[in-house]
Amino acid sequence: MTEKYQTREERRKQQETGKNKQNKKKKKKSIFKKIILTIVIIGIIGFLAGAGTFAYYASKAPKLDKKMLKDPIASEIYGMNNKLIETVGSVNRDYIAYDKIPDRMKDAILATEDIRFFKHHGIDPIRLGGAVLANFKRGFGSEGASTITQQVVKMSFLTEKKTLERKAQEAWLSLQLERQYTKEEIFEMYVNKIYMSDGVHGISTAAKYYYNKSLDKLTLPQMALIAGIQQSPNNYNPFNHPDLAEKRKNVVLGLMYQHKKITKQEMEEAKKISVTKGLVKKKDRKKPAQNKYDAFVDVVIDEVEAMGYNIFSDGLKIYTTIDPDAQEYTEKVLNSNDIVQYPDDKFRAGITLLDTKTGEIRAIGGARNPKVARGMNYATDIERSPGSTIKPILDYGPVIEHKQWSTYHQIKDEPYKYFDGTPINNWDFGYQGQISIRKALYNSRNIPALKALQEAGLDNAKAFAKNLGIKFKEMHEAYSIGGGVGVSPVQMAGAYAAFGNNGIYTKPHTVRKIVLHDGDTVIKTSPEPKIAMKDYTAYMITDMLKDVLTIGTGRAANVPGLHAAGKTGTTNFPADEVQKYSIPKGASQDAWFVGYTTNYTAAVWTGYDSKYDENNKFKYYLTSSEQKISQLIFKNLMSHVSQGKDTPDFEMPQSVVKLPVEAGTNPAQKPSPYTPSGNIAYELFVRGHEEPSQVSQKYDQLEAPTGLKGTYNQASNEIVINWYHPKLKEGVSFEISASFNDEAKQSLGSTKDTTLSISNPNLGGTYRIEVTAVLGNQRSKPASITIKLGESKDKEDKDKGKDKDKDKNGNDNGNNNGNGKDNGNDNGNDNGNGSGNDNGNGNGNDNGNGNGNDNGNGNGNDNGSGNDNGNDDGGGNDNGDSGEQTTPGHSDDGSNH
């Protein structure tokens, strides 16, 4: 019984266990069903939502228009005042019918663009998947995802912008296109519509433009190139980029072989033939239709294409920043010798003019006498060393930004080396010792610039330049003076404009907005301004750069009366080339000037494409005078665009203070009351940093000369001046000046003696004589003396016998007893004052025995008081001996001023 009971218990347990398992299985199945059901529901919802979205976007799609399908739509370009300046479209196009296209040409296009074109209905899911795999295996660009039908729709009605709405409309219109037109008609639309660079549209036009052949005369490799150009027309242009065109040709040949359009042998043989074989020679190339403002429009095209639009076929309205007057003047400057004289036709120049505050480009000088449209644009395409124009960007800007240096900050211009031991030299191979960074910048010293970069730090300099639109992968010390750096005028103009705009940078641009062909969609394209530096950095750099145009290296660029700042830059030849080719001293490869006002910023580069001629012989360089052409271009352009416009000066921010500094002090010290005005500089300081607190003691007040006396010697007819100074043994010198009556003061020279004679003085007037002591940098206050000289002897003789009581002119009525002494008995009227001509010598009536010529008995003890005290001891000699003032007169003691 016990065993049976146990067996039943076990059986019950087993049954319960089985039920539990079954319940768990049922629960799992239930959860799985719910998940599947949820996915299905989400899928249905997603499908319905996608279908709804697709239907909504499709309903907004434009209608098919036969004319638009056949012809690309021109775009209109408007200037800064919203006036139409140019229409850009496809006028250079030879239309070819489908049945005139060679089969091999068709094969090349189909293999490259849409191998299943004749099998799908406008959209090809298989092609989409194949394109993804092809791009993964052979690299991006090997095969496109859009069908030929989709590309026709996109070129005719839509934009290049990759949005869900555009893709939905493209798919819908592609299906409609396939319903209304045959495959052959769609293919014909495609091959005649595609853009082939240089304003060329269609494969037939391209065959003639590049190879001067009809399509049926092209070789296999030539057909492969024509079939491949349209994917990136400007990059695969064989005239401009033969290396990229060669690679593209080979990709097309590989696709033709892959899709069994050619044999392997044909592919390999065609790959061996250079893409340049058979190209039209440069001298025979026809210049495509050129736009009115070709250099500027060239930049507009690049900007528009970078946004995903085709200016030649999308029918856009493009509102640009161009100032037609400034553009026309810029072209006149470059394409004639009327404004600037150029040395030869090989001389190149590039100019960018932009609005300092907005970054909007007003004019582009792309080349001198351009030969082709969309050719080399020297304002945007070059990468040339900027020379010293880089110094505000990499050296002084960063060190002021991060170290708060003042414009007076002292730095030593001395023999110096890079950290790796390589010597660095100044342009003149000389040194100026301790100087301010202001002087170092406006005189373009290299060694102080390197020291500033080292102090700021390479990483800080790199980041500072990046904020101004100039990016470096890495930084080297040689960059401090432009070595190893490559920039364009448009980059330099954008960077310098930030200095003139309180440190705010806006990327230079030519397009303000684009209105799409539908007339409703407006694409705003102006970049956002950003703070690139502190306002104190911008203002202090600007203030130093203003000196470049007035006392520095850029005086040829100065426009009188215009508040402007700027910097010169030149690049030298390597030392080995200078010696090898006997290059003249001071010759350079590049010459720049970049400058700005509060309204405009202009960057000018000048130079040559190569230093070698056609025979590979060294020939081209810029002489010292030719280096100034960039400055002259700037001067004339800035003068023209500023004419009639208010150009306010740059405003100093609150973060900056301007203080007087005694030149030569280190650190900066305030001038003392005795510091000569010529030794006082007014410099800028970041508020609270490096401001001078101590007063310089360098120029202590030097004692003035003492004991200054002056006498007139009638016998020799001269005034004799004497003085004393306690520092005679220390080498003190004296500067003497004199004035007569109200005439201007005149210098009588400098001497180390303590006496001076003035020969043949004018009588009947007053001399004022000043003596200033000078010792090194010290100057004293002037000591002065006044000497009044009476009338000549002839005048005295005429006045004899006049009524003594009426003699008010200094003819003292004293009693001269002939003993040479004035007894002081001046007759009441004059009291010995010698007023007028009688300067106190007590010379009354000539009754004495003074040898018959009583010329006054002043004994040299006359204290210049103007009062004859009756104590003049003539000594019995009436001969005007030394110390006497023989013509009536008196002298004033020297006084300090």
C-alpha cells in the first residue's frame, strides 16, 4: 500500500510539473504573438504614415513641363541693392537626338549611370542596393543610386538638397515621367541636359569642347571620360584636373567591362591611353561665355554648388553681396596701367574687398587680364605664404589675448634662434635692442614676433587663427613669420576684418539668400557672426597697425585723412637660391598688403606664378619697388570705395586704457615732470594689467645756470654773457637762445664754456637771453637775462643842449665833476633811473673831465635794477672799460623759468 501511495504522489507531481511546463510554453507563445502583432501594427502604422507623408509631399510636387525637361533653366544673380546684374544659364549647348548617339556612347553612359534603365519604371530598388554595394567595394562615387529618370526630374524641377520631401517628389515625378515619355525620349533629355563644366551642357557639346570631335569620332577612352564627367564636372574637367579625370575615365571603363559592354582587352588597352591624348591644345581652346563680373560670379558658383544647387540649370534667384561700382573699379585696377603700373604681363595679383562688419564680399579681383572663364582665381584659389601679414594673427593677437600684453610691452630684438637651434633673422639682418611690441610690429621685426608666439604658446596661436577662419593641422615656430603657411586673400581679409569689428568674425561670403525656382522657397545663406577674440585684443592690434601706415613699413598704402590700419608682408628666397641665382638684395617672391577701415577690409597679394621662365631658367622676382604695388592697389581701391562715405575712427572699448609712459623704461613707468616731451609715449593697456604705477626718476631736474650776467662793451660793440654751473666737471653743456624786442627767439648754438659774446648787437632795444643746461638726458629750466641798449652816440650828440628840466628820456641832470664819479645828485627829474634810453648810468651834462667823452661811468657793479644809486665808480676812466655799459643801459640778474 505504501508503495502504491508513493507512486500516486510521484505521478501527481509529474502531472503538476507537466502542466507548469505547458503553461510556460503557452505564456511564451502568447508574448511572442504579442510582439509580432505589435511589430505588424507598427509596420502598418509606419506604412500608412509613410504613405501619407509620401502622398502629402507628392501633392506639392511641381507639374511636368516639357520645355523645362528639354532645356536647363537659367539662374539670375542680383547685386547688393537687389538689382539684376547677370543671368547665368546654358547657352553653350549642341542638342543631339537619341538616334544620333553612338551605341558605344550609350553603353558608357548606361554602365556608369543606370544599367537597368530600360527595365525599371523610373525607380529601381535593385539599382539602389547595387549602388550601395558598389560604393562599399570600389569606393565612394563608383556608382550612383539615382536612375537616369530621377536625375532628369531633379535637374528639371527640383534641387540637389537631400531632404525627405525632395526624395518623395523626385520618386513621384519619375513615375509620372515614365508614364508620359518613352525611355528613348528620357535618355535624350538626360544627355542633352547634363552639365559638363565651363558652362558646357550635353555630351555633344562636351565632345567638341574637349576634343574638337563629334560623338561618333571619339575613341573609347574619350567616350569613357565624357560619360563620367557629369558626376563632378569641375573636378573631372580634363583641362584643369587631368589626374582626377584620368581616374574617372578608368572607373567608367571598369563599369563598362563589368556590365559586359566591352571586353577585358578593350578595357586594358583603353586604360593605357592618357586622358589628355587628343585634348584641344591650350592655345586653341575656345573661351566659354564669360560673365560680366566673372571673378565674383566664380565665387558665387562655388558657394551655390557647395549648398547643393546647380546655378546653370536650377533656375535660381541668387541675391549676392557685390557692389558693382567697387567690382568694376577693382577690374580696372588689375586690367590696365591707368591706376597702377605693372612691370610685365606675367605679374599676378589677387584682391578681396569685403564689408568689415558683415563679411560680405563687395568685390573680387581674380586675375589680371583673365583668358578663360572660371580660370585661376588669385583671390580665392591660391595658397601663398603671407609673410609678416600673419604676425597679428599668430603672434601679437594671441599674446595680447592670453597674456594681456600692453602695446608698450618691452621685447628684445637680438640675435636669436628657434627652439631647434635654427637662427632667425630680421629682414635687414640687424637688431634694435629693447623695443616695444608696437615698434616691433610697425617695423616688422621677425625676432620679436617669434618671441611673442613662444610666449603665447603654439596651441593658443593655432586656436586664435582658427577663430579667424584660418585652420592649421599643426603649428610650427616658423609660422610666426609666415614660413610654411599657405593662405588666400579672401582668408586674410576675413581674419583682418575681425580686428576692425571689435573682435567679431564673420566668414567672407558672396551669397545672401537664394530663392528657388518655385518662387516661394527662400534659403538664407549668410553665416552667423561669432566672437573670435576679446575687444581689447582687436582694438590694441588695430591701434598698432595704424602706425604701419604712418611711420612703419606700409606708408605707401596710406590714404591721407582716412582712419585705416594694415600690415605689409613679403617672402624671401631661400639663401641657397639667392647665392645660386645672384638674386638682388631685398628681392621677394610674394608681396602682400592687408588693411581695413571701419567700413571696408581689403587683402591684396602680388607675385608670379613661378620664379622660372618657359626654359626653366630663374627669372621672376619682385624688386623693392614692385613690392609696393600691393600697397598702391590697396591705397587706390580703399580711396575709391571710401569716397563720399563717412569713415569713423575705431572706438576704444572700456577694457582698454591709454596712459603716458616714459620711453625706454622697463617695466613701464610714468613720466616725471622733467621727462622731455619727446621721451613720452602714449600706450594702450588692458585695464588692470601692466599699467605703470611708479614715476621714472631718470630725468631729475638739472640745476639751472647761476650768476648769469651780461654787459655791453662799446669799444668792441658786443654783449658779453657770463654764468656758472656746479657740474662743469661732469661735462654739462649749455644751449643759448636770444630774442630782440618782440622778435622770435633764435638759437645761438650750444657750448661747454660759461661765457658767450654777441657781436654787433642792435642798439635802441631790449635783448632777452636764455641759457639752458644740458647733461645727458637731463635739461634744466632756462636762466634768463634782459639787457636794454640805449641810442647810439650820434643820437646822444643831437640831444645835447636840450632843456634839462624836460629831459624825461634818461638824460640825467646830475653834476659830473669830471672826476669820473656820479655823485648821485640826479636832478630831481630822473633820479638816476635812466628811463627810456638812459639805463641808469647817471650820465648828466657832459661837464666833467672824462677825456672829453663822457660815455658813462658805470663800473660794472650795476645790478641791473634800473636805478642809478649814485655809486657807479667810474674809476676816472671814461673809456667804457670792461664791465661798463657805455651806452646808457642796465642789466637784469638772470632768473630761472
